[in-house]
Amino acid sequence: MKVTMIGTGYVGLVSGTCLAEVGNHVLCLDTDADKIARLQRGEVPIYEPGLEAMVRRNMAAGRLSFTTDVQAAAEYATMQFIAVGTPPDEDGSADLQYVLAAARGIARHMTGFRVIVDKSTVPVGTADKVQAEIAATLKAQGATHPFAVVSNPEFLKEGAAVEDFMRPDRIIVGASNEQAIALMRALYAPFQRNHERLVLTDVRSAELIKYAANAMLATRISFMNEMANLAERLGADIEMVRRGIGSDPRIGYDFLYPGCGYGGSCFPKDVKALIRTADVEAGLQMQVLKAVESANEAQKHVLAAKVRRRFGEDLRGLRFALWGLAFKPNTDDMREAPSRVLVADLLAAGAEIVAYDPVAMDEARRVFGPTPGLHFAASAMQAVEGADALLIATEWKEFRSPDFDTLRTALRHPVIVDGRNLYDPQLVRLLGLEYFPIGR
């Protein structure tokens, strides 16, 4: 099949490339000429394991191409996927300007039946707005091409997005048009040969499924973070608590790891957007989700609070090594990353920071710019050398088994403040280090 993918951000590039991998011919459209030029050279602008090799392989095979030509993209395929950004507005709602602009671009250049697929994370009712936008554009041009709008939300975890797309847990398709449903089934058939994974719903339910899923996962994280804070106060071990409740099949173990808060492009934005949608569109106050959001914002300050309790409120003259800047491992994404709050808190208290991340260094330099007091190291151990303590904000694999003897010698004070509970507290303390994890 031929597919047009509008948007070459995280969702669009991964989705388009994976669709090409199973034999489809995919044309990816973006208005960012520099990004398209890089992609045409085989340079992938985001870090995602396995993606760059897949992009180059499918480009070489002639199944994947990139363009800035809106007309060419609209004319290329019956299947038109919209995978553009939906950044939060000041009020927390999702900004749909790029989604609606993409819809207008398709409508202006339609040459026949089109299936417009909302792949972006969008609030309930967006498909209706896309439908109206296309209908109005066609009417203004005196055109009467038939079309259908489908909701097909993505469920890609950054750091495992290629695997998630190629071996999906479920494929949500919100649609009512029989021809569109048949085309979506055909498109996704290669990804569910083992058993049926496609869940067919109405459009509005599909839109809500995406937000509900992310809100549930965010809720589990914030719940465990609050339990971890309570465990510290009560002298309990949150790891034992996690195992105890996770063994209940009604609860399970996934997303029950306490830490220094969630971040990224999805959970914070989607929780805010769902709260806003409920308030404005339905007149409902989402009490649980408001608490989830509040708990997460507070949790991002926990590591700095541990540092101040150990070293005092005035951190002038102290230097801290920071391992991890991305909001999670296997990505360079720093959107809403807990590390950003930690850096701001420590710098405000007068500290210096030497930071290291295996992948996100370039993104960190872009995000922070020339920030006084913040420096970057070429390696994890270079960051630690001469620091007063080591702080851990991202659970990268290379941080999991350090040489603790070397760490103790390199640090001015043998202190580790661990926001991801990477180590066994008893072992680390037996090796002569002060260890401050979350909830243990």
C-alpha cells in the first residue's frame, strides 16, 4: 500500500519507517526543510534504538522517502496519516493548529477518496473538527471528494518504539466507514499475524483510550512515589512493598517503580489535556488526575530536598555530579525531565553541577544553554571526580553496576542520592558510601 505520513517527529518517523519495513511505500511530509534535508541524507534527528538503521534500509529499498511538498504528499496515497505535534496551550489544552493545518493541506489537494488517520495524540472531538475542516476546505474549492476520518492513537514507549510498533499489544482503530476500516485492517495485517490485535471502536472512544491509558500509567507512578515517601517516614522498604502489591494479579508489577517523577512528551501533557477536556467539554473535575499531577510536580523536588537535608540549605561552594538528563533511558528526550527541576533547585541553592548522560548531552546543551554553574562531562566518572556527591536522575544501564570503590575514592564525600533506586542499599552502605534512595 501507499501511505502518506504528515509529520516526521517521534510518532511520524517511527510509524512511517515501520510501515515501510513491512513492504508499504511511505512518503513522509514535514514543513521543516532542514529536518527533511537531514532525513534525505539518512540522518535521523531523534535517538531511538534501531530506528536509524531501519530508515536507511528502507530508503535504500525505495520504500521510504521524504518531502516538503504538501501537494505531492496529498496526491501520493489514499491513506493520509496526521502525526504532527499537539503541544500544550497555556491553559493545558492540546493545541490543534498543526493537526487542522495538515487537514486543510490534504483537502486542498485531494484527487479522490482519502482516509485521514489521526495518529497524533488528540483530545476527544478532534476527528469531528478534522472532518469539518476538510469539508469546509472542499466546499470552498467546489470539490466533492469522498473521505473518512479515522482515529488510530499510538502507544509507543520512547526507547522501545520500534519494537512497540512492530509487535503491538493492541491496535486501536476508531472508525465507522466500512471502506476505511477495511483499509486499516489491510495496513495492519502484517503486525498481527499471530493473533488479532486490532480493536475496533467508535472514533471518540479511540481518542479517549489514548488519554485514559497514559493517565492510568501516570497515576500508578504518582501513587508509588507517594507510597515511597510514606515508606521513608515509617521506616518501611518500598521495594518490599512493591513486590508485595505487584504479586496481586489485579495490580501487577508494571509502572510500580518509585522515583523522582515522570516526564517526557506524553504523560505530563496528556494528564493536563484530559483534566482540561473534562472541565471545559464535560463540566467534570478530575480529582484523581489533579492529585496525580500535583504529586508528580512535588516528586521532582525530592532529590534536591535530600541533598539539602544532607549538606544544608546553602549549597554554595559544593559541586554535585549528576548522572542522567533524559527523562528516561534509551532516549535523548528532556521534555518535562525531572533532571531539569533538580538542576534548577540546586543552582538556586548556590551549587555547581557536572552532568553526564550517554545520549542526551547535545539536547541538554540546547535546553540549558550557557547556564552558569552547570557543566558537562565527557564520561560518568569524569563527572564524579572531585564532586561532593553523586546524584542519579535517569536509570541508564551503564549506571547500574559502577565500581563503588572507585566512586568512593573519586567523591569528596562518599554520598549517592539515587532518584531511581538502582542499587541495593545494604551493599552500598557496607562498601562505605552514604546512600539516599527513594523510599528505602
